[in-house]
Amino acid sequence: MSGRSPLRTLLQFVPVLYIVSLIVFVLVYLTGDLSALLIPEDASEEDRLALVAAWGLDQPWYLQYLRYMGNILTGDFGVSYRYGTEALPVVIERIPATLQ
């Protein structure tokens, strides 16, 4: 029997997850000014700047990525823009339909 050990398979999966996270971050980062997507069009410049500061979008990209990875590793997937609740339960709730 020459099967792989589950631990070895898991350890090989870690770099794949890292690469996927990096690709997702870069694609979102390259979309441009995220504050324009997150705030209503009629919001004031003061409101936009407050959002940028609160979300750390005024920080260098590498610090944004470190915060992004830290949040992922601690299970903090943020807030669903559509439902206004934590995003992780929304994703978990939809996993069965996705797998189907």
C-alpha cells in the first residue's frame, strides 16, 4: 500500500492555500479604490476617508496583506456586504448547495 499520509497531503495543501490567498488579494487590490465600492455615492469625502482609515486602506499593500492573512488565520472573514452579518456563517450555510 503506497498511499500518502493525511499529514503529508495537508502539508502540501498549505502552499496552495497561500498562493490562492495571494492571488485573491492581488486581484482585489488591483480593482482600484475599494472605498468607492464600499461607500454610497452620496457619502462625503470625510466619510470616505474615515472608511479608508477604519479598513486600513491607507496602509501599504504589504501591511494590508498581513492583516488580511491574520484575519483569515484567526477565522475573521469580515462582514457580508449583502446581509450585514458575519461572512463566515453565510459561507458555511451555503456550502451544501455549492457541493451539490
